[in-house]
Amino acid sequence: MKILSVNAGSSSLKFQLYEMPEEKVLISGLMEKIGSKDSFYTIKVNGEKVKKEVELKNHAQAFEALVEELKTNNVADSLDEIKGIGHRVVQGGDYFDKTVVIDDEVLSKIEEFSSLAPLHNPAAVTGIKAAFEVFPNAVQTAVFDTAFHQTMPKENYLYAIPMSWYDEYKVRRYGMHGTSHKFVTERMNEILGRCDTKLITCHIGNGASISAVVNGKCINTSMGLTPNAGLIMGTRCGDIDASIIPYIMEKTGMSPKEIDNALNKESGLLSLTGKSNDIRDITAGIESGDENCILAHKIYVKRIVDYIAKYYVEMNGCDAIVFTAGVGENSINTRREVINRLGSLGITLDEEANDVRVEERLISTKDSKTECWIIPTDEELMIARDTLELI
Ligand code: ADP
């Protein structure tokens, strides 16, 4: 059975088509600049990558272009071969705690939660509506970034702010990257051969979050109402003193939108190094003795360690720490620096095993009190699996 995994942005569409349950990727790609004259797409099929410049006026045209590619590449003869389409949706509020089949009611709930994710949910709705137009017979599902975190207890999702903000405006911790945390949790439990585990899952990419997972269920996570909480990220500040915001607004006259932009796009590793949000550049900077890069990486690592320590204590121990996403899977020195600071918990790194990129592997020593693993994440596959289960 063919299942399409879709991640729609306001002007982009990322997709991956699977043969399920074999989990074989048939075709994948990214359509960009949808709605502008210079839109284009890149697809990967039969091991080959092709780029095409085609005007895509809207998301429905992007899906139609995909259908054409399926036919010309003999991936599918008719639309009806695609039985399910799973859509990534960032914010499911406190309403969706799992993947659901999309109907009118689900769609209006996703629209309702747009105020909590104004950049993401409207784009997902556009993608869903376009997919219904082009694939009227497929089962469509919504897979929420927030759903995995809905098992958090109230003590971990409530902020100590005026309660009317929670009651009226739903201000609370939701967490993000849930699909990835769920994927690596399931894989880690499979490797350990049991489900009664305590895990700390570190999804560290340009955006980054850490979760505490007990018996397969999330009990805490570092992102909050929005993705700009917890860890220091490529361009996001993560946790800061809330009063910095009114202070700077008063001093500079910046608007809420400008402040939000500065804290999401001009902060984090980018502002600390003064040159890059990319760990590859920062590692090169460290190697050449760049003081800003050395300091930025120290602060970055320290925040990761703070969260691991916090969750270790909260769970009263930990069976495994998992590293995933761009930095977690690739950055040998970031993993080394993090794990080397966990010595007081009896956690020790196997230097040789850690010398690897994007490979599932145990990277702690045999006598380490907690195992440390690299597990490459696959959010698209998780979306396809959830969709298959619902079908
Ligand atoms: P997101 O999905 O949040 O955009 P990713 O999970 O794709 O982020 O991670 C992207 C980040 O991963 C890059 O900004 C870079 O810091 C890091 N990264 C990617 N490849 C490497 C590499 N080979 N070595 C070190 N870091 C890498």
C-alpha cells in the first residue's frame, strides 16, 4: 500500500512516498517558492536527484506536479494507488493527543489552533485542503508535533503566570518535535527489548528540544508554548529571563513582532558566535581558535547538560540518553562535550564509538551507568506508520 508523508510550509511542500508496510521510499522531494514565478522542485527517485523549474501557483498545483512525476517515473499508474496521506501539523493544542483521520471538525480545530502557531498551522491547512482536492479518495491524517507531549502531567505543563492566561489564551507548555521524540523512543525501547524504560531523548538540530520519557510516555519536554524555549538553538535564544522583553521594548521601542523576530532569528548560536548558526562552522571556528565560537559552544553544551541533569533527577535515573537530528547525529564534538560533563552520573563516553555520523550506535562505554545512543530520526516514516495504523 502506498502512503504519502507530507510537510507543507507556507510556500513549500516536502513529501516522501512509501510502500508500506515495507517502509520502502519510492520517491521523495521538496517543492519550493510555491506561489511565486520562480518556483521549482527537486525530487529523488530511483537513486537519482532531479531539479525542475516549473511555475506552481498553489499547493494543489504542487500536488498535481507530484502526480505527474509518479506517472512518468512509473511509481504509480493512478492516484487511487495512494491510500493514505499523512500531514505534519505543528500545533494540536490540548485537544489532539494522537494522530487522527482528518474530517471537517478536525480541520476546523487545526485552524482554531493557528493562533498558537501562526506560521505553521495555516500552511498545514493549505496543504490538507490541496491534498483533498487532488486525492479525494485517500484517507488523510494529521500527525501533530505536540501530540506525544500531551501525556505530561499538569505540574510540568503549567507556568506560574496569571491563571487567566491559561484559561483564556491556553498559555501552557505544549512542546514540539513530538514525532521525532516518539520515533527514537520506540526504536530505543525496541533495542533495549522492553517498554518499562526511562529515556532522555535529545533532538538537536537547528531547532532543538529534549524530552523525558517514562514507559514510552513523555513526562516533560524543553520547548514550551512555542519552540523558543529550553535549549539554545541555531538562531533561537531558548530559556531567558522573561523580563528582558519589556526592558528591551522600553529601551529600544521595538514592537512585539520585532522582539519575536530578534529572539527567534537573530539569537542563539548565531548571535553568540557573531557569524553562524551552523555547528559545522562553529566546530571549524573552535579548531582555529576563534574565542567566540569556543564560548558559544560551551554555553550551548552547558544548556543541554542542564536539561539532561534535570530530567535524570526528575525520573530518578535513566536507562538511555538518545542523540538525534542534525547536530545529535552528526556533531562528534558536541556529543563528546555533553557526555564528558555527565561523569558525576557515572556516564562515560566510548571515544572510538562516538567517532561516527548518522549511524545507529551505542556510544557509551560498557560500564557507563546509563547507555548513550545515536539513533537517526525519521519523522516522515513515523507519519507514514501512524497513517498506516489508522487505515
Ligand atoms: P532543522 O530540522 O531544525 O532545520 P536539522 O535537524 O536538519 O535542523 O539540523 C541542522 C543542523 O545540523 C545544522 O544547522 C548543523 O548545525 C548541524 N549539522 C548538519 N550536518 C552536520 C555535520 N556534518 N556536522 C556537524 N553538524 C552538522
